Amino acid sequence: MSRTLIVRYRTHPESSAENARLIEGVFASLAELAPDGFTYTAYRLADGESFVHVASLDGDDNPLAGLPAFADFQRDLPSRCAELPVATDAAVVGTYS
């Protein structure tokens, strides 16, 4: 069963660069792990402070849960945020690439 999860939040202006650095660490770890059936994209929006993460999983196993870099990212996330993360399941209506 495929699942798509979208998370959106806004950081404090002084925390946005650190947040982006921590996200880059997650992607470096994912590149080493290369999990099957998993896609992950993180966006930094034009305001420079808002972030959107989109994860698509085939099945229930989320490879982020076991990554030390993801634990590092999550550790102080609430203190970096002006608006806390809101997670929403989503259904793909269409895609083009």
C-alpha cells in the first residue's frame, strides 16, 4: 500500500539556514542507504522560512525513523519553528514528469 505524507512548518528567520543544513544531512544519509520504495523531497519556500516535506512510501516502513541524521533534524525542531509542523496524508491525483 502506497502512502504520501506532506509536512509543512515555518522556522524562525534565524533558524532557517540551520534547518536547511540538517535537512541536507538527512538527504546525504538517504543517498547512502538508498531505500527501495521510498521517495522524499523537501522544499524551502520563497519566504526562506517555510518548509514542505513530501514523503512517499510503499508500505508501512519509513526509513527516516532509523536514520541518526533524521533524529538530529528532529531533535530541536520545535525550538527552530515559528509554526510547528503539521503532517497530512495525501492522495496523488496526478503527476507529470
